Amino acid sequence: MAARMARGTAAFVSAVGAISLGLVAGASAAEGNAEVSARHVAAAQEAAGDDLTLALGNCKDIGKTFVIPEGKLHGMLEKLTTLGPRPPVTVFDNLHYVGTKWVSAWAIETSDGIILFDALNNAKEAKDYIEAGLEELGLDPADIKKIIVAHAHGDHYGGAKYLQDTYGPEVIMSALDWAELEKPELQYADELWDAPPERDVAVDDGDTVTLGDTTAQIVLMPGHTVGTIGIVFDVMDGDEAHKAVIWGGNGLNFGPDAGRFLDMMHSADKVREMAAEEGIDVFLSNHPGTDGTDEKAERLANRKDGDPHPFVIGTDGVERFMTALRECVAAQLASFDAEAADSAD
Ligand SMILES: [Zn+2]
């Protein structure tokens, strides 16, 4: 699920002001602290600068941890799944966007077929966006050999069963999130999401997924779900090679669970360190609103010879994005457990 819609600054400031009232009952006697939250928000804003403000999504509505109420999910999904079409676009020579306005599907073209990262909400979207999008870009959906699903929410796995039944690709998810899908009751379920795919390949942190000449490194990045995964892989812009990460899940829609907040902070720390060590200079997400797909695709379409590639934000950019994201998670955590938020520093 995506983070909630942006709210105005006024609402944000009043939310920070309200934190001191937010004492959470429970054995841990955890306590929120508005000043600690504000310090983490400031750190996030400093890291994001003017160019990476999309990293600040979780800094909105500080003091309001949430789960999506049972009666509200369907209406939200109806809105989000009918935002309108997003034309498919080739972003790098070997990477194509075939998602919707709301949720991403990334097709990595290899010498032996396609690795698809995420499968949208349902079979209809898999047909209308993934199949039709690939065809529009001159690719054959029958070449989808592997599908990596970021996490056990229907906006990412919903179209996977259709593709699995139609083309027989491997479907790859973390063992932890396969287990989530096998629970008697899903965290979130809705008729707009098709049934999960059949359990197939389970991966863990550091595993690799190879197809033809391409290897994607699996990065376990728990937080949004217990077993969220992303990938690190090479992308080509003409003669220039870059290294990309796809961040696999960003929303904090699981209530005031400090452990999950800390998990996401550690996940961001891990990717930030990987960016420095491995030279990751492209940040991608599985929601276009998080990585700015629309705006960057527009710039890409108007790119002139010699212009930089708009999706390449540099290693420093990826590191700052991860710092900003982490600090926003810390800020929200501090709104109900300030001690926990600072324990991770
Ligand atoms: Zn999700």
C-alpha cells in the first residue's frame, strides 16, 4: 500500500504539537516525545534537500500511526486503481515501466527473457498494463520468465497468479511473506485484488536471481511487511552502466508496532550502506509517487544529447534518500516511543 495522501504543512505542524498527548498504553510504557520527533523530521528534511522531497512521505501526519480501517480499504483501492493509464516507458535500455499511475511494474529485459518486478492489482491490470505495455514497447509477455513480488500485499501480487497460469514463470518472494500469504486471514484483502499466486520460489537476503546475462541481488528490507524485498541490479544507458535499487515497500500502515518501525529504519540504513559500497546511483520504488516516475519519465522524453539521465540521482542522492526515509520513520516512531526511535541512532 502507498503511504497516505499528502496533507498540508499546517496539519503536519499541529500533529507534531499533539504528540505530547500521545501516551501509548502497554507493558513497555512507551512514551511519545514531540521534540524528538521534530528533531528527526529536521534531519530528514536536511537530507532530502530540495531535490528529494518524495523521500519525506512518512514525515506527514506525525503522531498519527494507523492501519487502514476494514471498511475503508475498498473505497481507497477503487480510487487508486482508477487514477487512469500510465503509458509504458523504456527508462533504461534494459528496464521498462509497465505499471499504472498508482503502482509500479518494472520489466527487466535480459538476454533470455524478462524478469518482472511486481504484478499490479489483478488479472485485468496484468493484461491492460503489463501485457499491453510490453507489447507496445516491442516485447513479448510470453518472455516473462521470473516474477519477483516485493511483498504480500495485493497491489504487488494481485496480477501474479494470472501471469503464472498464463506463462508459467517462476514467482519469487521472501519466505517470510509467502508465509504471510498462507495465513488464514490476510493483513489486507479486497475483491479488487486477485488471489495470491501459488507458492513458488522463496528467497532470503543476499540471494541472487539470474536470467540470461542479468543478475538481481535480493535485499531483504523488512518494515512495511515482515519480509519485504527489493533488488539491486545493473541498468544501461547507452554505453553507461548504472546500478539501481528498487525499494520494496514504504507505508507505515501497520499501527504502532515499534519493532516494525525499527526494522524499516535498519532496512534504510542497510541500503544506504550498500549504495556507498556498491555505487548504487539509481533509486526506484514500486509506487511511482515514491520515486517520481512520472516527472522523471517526462524529463526523459525531452532529454537532449548530453543531458544527464533523470533517473540517475547519484550515489550521494541514494544515500540521502535513504537517510531522509529513515529519519521520517524515526520521527513517526518517536511520536509513540521516543526511546525506541533514538535507540537506533
Ligand atoms: Zn504494501
